[in-house]
Amino acid sequence: GPSDVSAIVELITPLEESGILVKRPRDELTRDVHRGFYYVLTRDNRILCCAMLKRYSLTCAELGCLVTSRKYRKQGHGDAMLAFVERTAINAGVSDLFALSTHTMQWFIERGFAEVGLKALPDRRQLLYNPTRASKIYMKQLASSRLVDAEELFWAEPSRPRYL
């Protein structure tokens, strides 16, 4: 809802201002939240972590805007959110999950993503790629929820993200 939009804006603004995240027009962010593209992990009605999952084809989707609140980093919340988003994508029939990043390359590689070229992205997403940001593109083949469970156990204690 609207309160989630303002909490997400509060979470991502410092990263947008520092150039780590691409700036999202607020009307577009609001529309994407209302369309169900954003997920949040909460505790005591506070958003600890958010992520966007946007589908580009029947089998390909983008993971974006994966942000953990500064106060709650290094506690496994990003891993819990990634596992939740991967399960959600698998359950929807997605087999290829991609992410663009300029700063957290090692994090994605450690979690099974591989660097790929621009041509690996769906055509519609290639058109949106901004070469001046020089984001690296990472792709992960999603196998099964069971594999996600095993990876989640390896990386973190499970938390419970919720659907907006």
C-alpha cells in the first residue's frame, strides 16, 4: 500500500543518491508496488529489506532493488529475500533470473549467478540498459525450490518476507 511505498522510498533513497541504485521515478515505483512487483521483509511493522521481481517473458525475470536497511545488514536478510524471490519466480515458471549491479558483483557470484553479456537479456530489457552506468549483468538458472531451500540454509537463518 501507500505506506509501503514511502517506506521503500526511505530505504532506497540514500543508495540512489550515492549512485549505487539507479534512480526510480516515484510514480513508476508506486505503480510497480501496486502491480505487486515489490516484496518486503518486515519486523515490527518496519521494512528491513525490499526487492523487485519483474517478469520479462514466461521464463525470464529481473531481480532488482534488493536493499537491506543499513541497521539490519550482515544478518542474512538479503539472503532470505533472495531465496523468497527465487521461490516466487520458480513457482511462476521462471527459469532464468537476472540482476544488474555496479557494486555487489561478488555477492551475486557467491549465490550462483554468472556474469553474462547484454545479449542474454530479453530484448525489451536490452532497450532499457543504460551503458553509462556500466552495470554488470548476472544471470542465474533457477532449478527447484528444494535447491533454494538448501542454499538458504547455507547462507542464512530464514526470515519471512511478505507480499505487498
